[in-house]
Amino acid sequence: MRPFYENFPFFCIFLTMLCGIITTLIHDGKKARYVTIISLFLCAAMNATVFIMTAVKGVNFTYTMGAFPAPWGNELRSGPIEALLATVFCLVINFSLMGGKKDLELDVLPEKKNMYYIMMDLLAASLFALCYTNDMFTGYVFIEINTIAACSIVMAKDCGQTIVATIRYLIMSLVGSGVYLLGISILYSITGHLLMPNLFTAVNDIIFDPQLRYPLAVVAGMICIGLTVKSALFPFHTWLPSAHGSATSSSSAVLSGAVLKGYIILLIKIVCRVFTPRDISYLGAGYILFILGAAAMIYGSIWAVRETHAKRMIAYSSVAQIGYIYLGLGLCTTAGIAAAVFQIIAHAFTKPLLFVSAGGLIDASGHQKKLYYLRGAGWRCPSAGIGFTVGGLSMVGLPLLAGFVTKLVLGQAALAEGIPQWQMITALAAIGISSLLNAWYYLPAILQIWKTEDEPLGPNGEVYSEGRYTPSRPFKVAVACMCLLVLILGCAARPLMNILIQGVGLL
Amino acid sequence: MKTDNWFQRLVRWTNGDSKPLHEPQAHVEFPKKETPEAPEAPFEKGPSLLKSSAGEITNFSLMVVSMFCCGVLILVLLLTVAYLPRFGSSYNAPVNEVSQRYVEQGVQEVGATNLVTNIILVYRGFDTYGESCVLFLGATAVIMLMAIDRNNTTKKDLEELEETEKMESKNRNQIIRHVTMILMPIIFLYGLYILCNGHLSPGGGFAGGSILGGALILCETAFGVKKVHSFFNHKVYHIIKVGALILYAVLICYTIFVGANGLENIIPLGKPGSILSAGIILPINVAVGLEVACTMYAFYIYFGKGNL
């Protein structure tokens, strides 16, 4: 008889799925919303329990899905990192839903609101499954669920721009899934397994076989490319700004905070558990991820500087931040991967904070999305202004905020022994330049929203006066919680980093 | 503005006073759909607005780059195939203990004589449950996009739809109606047979469900949406879809929980080969079949009419 808490990952996946199915029958959008939010808080509690139990003991466990053990049946596997990330995703989705409430009421038609929550429930289920899966094919099934749900929440705001953005997103996403599927089919035909531990032994046997080295390199490449297309790494990022920039704010927040990260976690699991980080670097995929990550950090920031549309600017900043994650992963060391996981968590809270607060600022300025018309918006909606300021400063890398710790641990990982010199120099240069560019577009934006001198004018000369806009209570709670989490991550990073390094070792 | 030097411009930009330096190129402003003179405008105007100033050249170079990428991908994949082990040889990697147990002990352990059903519904039941959720999500996404609402339909569209419906109901083809009348019961029966015999012979929920869905679509084409509505309306659709998925979820949940915690499974396996055997496989097949039938019909009807 296994300890009861080991059932929790399975409960989370099925609870959210069942909630999604039952929500079909709830036609009232408000009740559907409560069902989703309550189920997600329950899941957060369960995942947090799993995290505490595994982190304290420093163990991981496998959970057979059914009576038949792993290579025959399905299996979940849980350790500190998986449980922590699942908890983070629950919280991020919940805060985004709470923060984007006003926009949701405006953008999604009342008769279609319950479907939006169905998508959110299944999105959460698929994210849990991507965190906990121990099987390449189960990963693929839940990638499919994730793709459909993610495209639908972009589409939910039913206007021309979002439809075009959704089509782009859908095409790129399907290319990504297709390439990943091809990768696992080739891997199956040379190893005969789909389960990660079995694949690990099989790959170790054949990695130095001259006959099979080439297909193995192709597999590593295809899996990496498939998942990077879906998580919008630099040359494949073209779908991201329009999808994240045009969707309703809670969709943008969930997409950038949780959905992109789900694929990266699967990739990290594959890098650590099917191959070893050393194998990935031996097969050449590590260097490619590293270079693309560094390029994304600079390219995304340059485009964000050029952008005048508030939400698209934040979306381009996501491209840069995804680059940080891949830079850490591409170093192929434990410290590098732990830094990447830290960046996943930090960005998962900071970016939704920015999107949600930008949504509030835009609401307070007569739904004008250009930065130019957001001048002084911070005074009209102070909670959103504070959220935007904290998020922006964290992205720039102000000490005591989460973004600073990311840059610090990434830099430390790049300076560690055994990293080739060119990688060290590239990483440090990319971090430096990217931080400067981040400051170049976030600081003016922050200054603009706190501007006081003249009355802000809309495109037709409207005047938005102070105090006309009152944000909803869930919005304030969500922004406050996310600000607090960003601060905690920035102040108390060392214990968390220790847990992450231990967790990466346990992967 | 032109007289400013770069520093003054920077200061103005930082203060948020000046207009932005660059207008984004791919930012498309869509006209409202209500404008009577250009109802199709979004899709006619889209490409031309998306073009950059050096449109033709960019398009051509993009085409060359994408063709080059495809060519490289094709070459890499062909080379990979050359390295792969020969198809069908008994020394291949996939011939291992995994498939051996499925073939040798499947009937005994799970109870269905159809081995494929054993694998997809019991051994790897979690994956298949995920796949049925994909179907459910697909149908929901189509309803979300296509269902008639005030954003995607104008009064004129509704009138046109009604007119077409009237025209169709007047000119129903007699031959199709009579043939359908004869065929319908047979097709339904055949679908049900495949659905319920999924654990004994080739077939099962996915195959049987698509036959049922096809029968519903045929019924709609022959008799019109109103006749189908008399027995399969919005409410029935939702109840069947949700009921089937919940039944599936509960069964698979129970099996997984019991199996993982080492408790005793009270669902009997029965005698392999008889119709009431193989434990949860028969009800799951029925549930999957209903789900697939509902999804197929929903796709058809929402893409055509926008309303169930």
C-alpha cells in the first residue's frame, strides 16, 4: 500500500478533466468560473503537498496508472521539480483568471463563457500531465490537448485579429507537434521503448554505435525543434506576438506564464531522463539551443523596443525571456538547468503580472492599447500601475526582484568550471545586452504610466480623469499575490535554488 | 519635429510626448463586419495589408528560404531512413518484452480476445482517455468558433440561412429519402454491432462511433435538420456527450486508483470470447462510440449551419 499523497498527481489530472467535462452542462459563466477556480486551488494544495513531501525527503516516486507496471501500462513520475512547477501553474492560471475578469466579461460572449473555462480546465490538466508524465507518448497526447485548448483561448475573443493570430498559432503548433511525433517514432524504431527509464538504458547502449548515432542525433534534433517551435524560441517565435498581443488579457497571461513552459518542462525531462545533458551536448543539440537562446534574448528585446502596442511589447519581451530559459538549458550542466527552472518559475509569475496589469491600465484608458495613450494610467488605476512597475523592474533586473536572481544564477552557471570559454563569454554578453535593452523599453513605459504633467488625451481628444475607473477585487488580490511572489522569489532565492539543484539531480 | 536633434527626440520619446518612432508593419486594422459594402473585407484585404514595403522581394526570398528548409528536412529524413533497421526483421528493437507480454498474456490478464482493444483501453487506458478528451475538446472548440452569435453573424446571414433551409426542404430528393429510409436501420445496427463487439472482433468505439455519426449525417442530408432535431437536439447532444465522457472517466479512474493502490478490483473479467466479458472494455467502448458519433455530427452541423 503506497502513501496516500502519491495519488495526488493523478487526482489533479482527473479532477481538472472532470471539472472541464461537467462545465459543459453549466451554462452560467459565473458558476463555471467558480468551479474552475476552486478546482485549481484544490490542485494547487495537492501539488504543494507532493512538493513538500518529496522535497523534505529528497525522493521521487513513480505511480502506475492501473494494475499493470510501467513498460506495459502508463506511469506518472513525481519529484520536487515536477510538483513545484505543477503548483506554480495552478496558481498562475488562477491569478490570470482573477486578474483578467473584467476583460473576460467584455471580450467573451456570455453564452460562450463556459466553453472558455472548459478550455482552461483541460489546459491545466494537460500541463499537469506534461509535468508528471514518464512516457514519451503520453507526453504527445497531452501536447495535443494543450495545443487545442491554447488555440481556443486565443480564439475566444472573437474578432478578426484574434482569428488570424489563432490560425498562425495553430499552424506553427501543429508543425511542432508533428516534428515531435516524427522524432518519437524514429526513437521507438531504434530503441523499442517509449518509457523514459527504459529509453535511458537503450540510448546509453546505442549512443556510441556508429550505425545508430546518426538517427539518434536526428531524434534529438527533431524533439528539440518540435518543442522549441511550440515554446516560441527565436527563429520560430513569429506566432507569439500576435497571439499573445491580441488575445484577452487572462489568455495572454496564461499562454505566456504557463503554456509555453509546459513544453519546456517536457524538453527538460527528455534531456535529463532519456538522454543525459552530456549526451545532448555530444549530439550537438545543446549548442544549438544555447545559441538560439542567446539570439532570442537580444532579438526579442530589440523588437520590443520598436513596439508601440503595450501588449505586443510585453509579448516580444516573452520571446527574450524564453531565450534565458534555453540559454540555461543549453549549458547542459546541473546548475544551468536549475537556473532554467528558476527562470521558468520567475517568468511564470512576472509575465502574467505584466499582462494582467497592462490589461487593467488599458481598461482605465478607454481600451486604447498604444503605449502613447497609457500616459498617466498608473494614477487612474494604482493597483495596475504598481503591478506593471514591479513586473517591469523585475524584468529589467532590479535586485530583490525575481528577474535579478535569474540573471545572477544564469551568470553563475555560465562562469562555472567546465564551460567552454566561448559559451561563457556569449552567455555573459547576452545577459548584459539583454538587460540593457530590457531597461530601454521597460523604464520609459513605467515612466509614461506614472506621468502627471498634462491631462492624458485619447485619439479623439477624450480625457480620462482620475478615480473614474475602479478595478475589481479579484484583480487587486491577483496583482498583490503576484507582486508578493515576485518579491519572495527575489529575496529568498537561495533555499529555492538549493531545492532546484537537488531536484535536477533527482530528475 | 524635424529640427530636433536625436537627444531631444529621445527625451520626448522617454516622456511619452512624441508619436512612436516606428509603426509596426504587420499590424492589420480590420474593418467592422457590419459595414454593408465590404462584408468579405477582412480576408480580401488581409494579404495586401500584410505585405511590407518591399513586398514582392520579401515574398520571393521567403519562398526560397522555406523551400531550402523543406529540402534540407527531406534530405535529413531520407538519410535517417537509410540508417534505420530493416522493416519486419525479428531482431528489431521493437520486438521486445513489451509486445511479448501483450501478445502472450493479454487475453488472460485483461479478458478481451481483440488484442488491440486490450492495449488501447486497458494497458494504456490513460493515453486513450486523453485522446477522447481531444475529441471532446475539438467539438467544444468548433462550437466556440462556429456557433451563431452576434460577433460572427449578421441579420442578413441569418435570413440567407433560413432561405436555403426553405429551398432545401421543398426540393428534397425522393430517391435519397427512400434509400436512406431503407439503409438507416441497417447502418445504425451495424454501428452498434461494431461498437459492442469491440472486445471480440476488429472494431470498437472509435470505428463504431464514426459509423453512427455517419448515419446521423446521412439522416440530416436526407430529411433535413428538423427531423433529426425531433430525436437529437441540443439538449440530447449535451447529455449524451457529457454522460458518455463521465462514464468513461469514472471507469478509468476507478481502475487506475484500484490498480495503483493494490486494492481488489470488483469488476469481473468474465469468460474471454463471450459478449459480457473483459470488465470495463464493453462500457468504455460504448462511451467512446457515443462520444465519437456526437463529435462527428457536431462538426458537420456546426460547419454547415452554425447551430444544432
